[in-house]
Amino acid sequence: MAENTGAMHGGAPGSRGRTTIANVVVEKIAGLVARDVRGVYALGSGFARSMGSMRERMPGAGSGQSVTRGVTVEVGESQASIDLEIVVDYGVAITDVAGAVRENVISAVERMADREVVEVNIMVSDVNLPDEQDEGEERQRIQ
């Protein structure tokens, strides 16, 4: 009786063939994970967010914000490089937020996409200030 070890067929079934991961997959993973960090208000520059919010209001343009806004990646056979543009909440320690984003993104991409993350570059493009509209209304009542 012959023993079937898989050697006759070129190895284990899981190793036959190639898996390719598109850039957009890693962009979505990084975008979702980065938004989960406390102190991150949004991803993308003010201009990109403005254009995205206009696009989201158009009929048939889909719903919700784009999870890839503010995220750029390069994905290779075994490695990935990620650039993020974030807006932080006023009052947070920016370097702490950036460090937490970097840790979460690296962990998630390496776990889910099985790619070594060689770098996560973070550019803080803006700070979300407390709602100034409420303060303006108070001043008008006082005058």
C-alpha cells in the first residue's frame, strides 16, 4: 500500500500556488486600524477630507467615509511600506498618538496580510480644535 504524503503532488496543498495581496487591501487595513487609535480625529489632509465629504453627499457615490483616504502603501512579495496622513484631536500628545498608530498598523498588517512592515511614516497635517461655534454663541449672548 502506498502512503500519500503529498510529495508526489509537489508538497502540501497550502503551498501550491501564489497569493497576491493588492495595495488597496493593505490600505484598508491600515486606515481602519489607524482610525481606532484614541486621539486620531481623521485621516487625510483638509483638502482630501473636504473633497471626500462632497463626494459622499452625491447621490450614488456610496455611503460612509473612504477608509483609504490619507493612506498610501507599497506592497511587495513579502514586505510593505505605509504612509499615513492624520489629523489629531487638540490636547493629545502627538508623538504618543503617532506611536500608537504605528504599533497598531504594523501589528494588523503583519498579522492579516503576512507582510513585514518595513516602515510606517506618519504626517500630522492638522489638529482638530474644540468646537468654536459654541463659544461664539456664548459671546453673542453676553454682549
